Amino acid sequence: MKAAAKKELMSKTIDELLKDLRDLKAEIAKMSIEMTSGKIKNTNAIKDKKKIIARIMTYLSQKKEMGEVKVSV
């Protein structure tokens, strides 16, 4: 993930981060089904999306510590 993409994630609001989190989890579920059926060849894409999810969760916890908003994921 490029530095610009990290800065973009950091600048998003909590609602936007939660929406991205839900979307990424849905994509991973879809990709894992496609992988078991043999449709998907790039298995690293799932790993990359999991890393992005971890970053989003980190930014959410940082924002929670700052006291911006109470978050329950």
C-alpha cells in the first residue's frame, strides 16, 4: 500500500472507514468462494485485502483512543 493510500485512509471519517471495512469483508468472502471453485488465480489479493482491513481497524482504534467517537466493530 502506497503512502498516499495510507494518508487517504487516515483522513477518512469513522463512517467511511466502517463502510470500507464492510465492503472489504464482503469482497474477501466472495473471493474465497471463487478461489475454492477455481475461478480466481491471484490468491495474494485476499492477503492484501486482509492487510487493508487490519490498517482500517488500527485507524479506527486510534480514532477511538483520541475520543472522536465510540466505535463498536
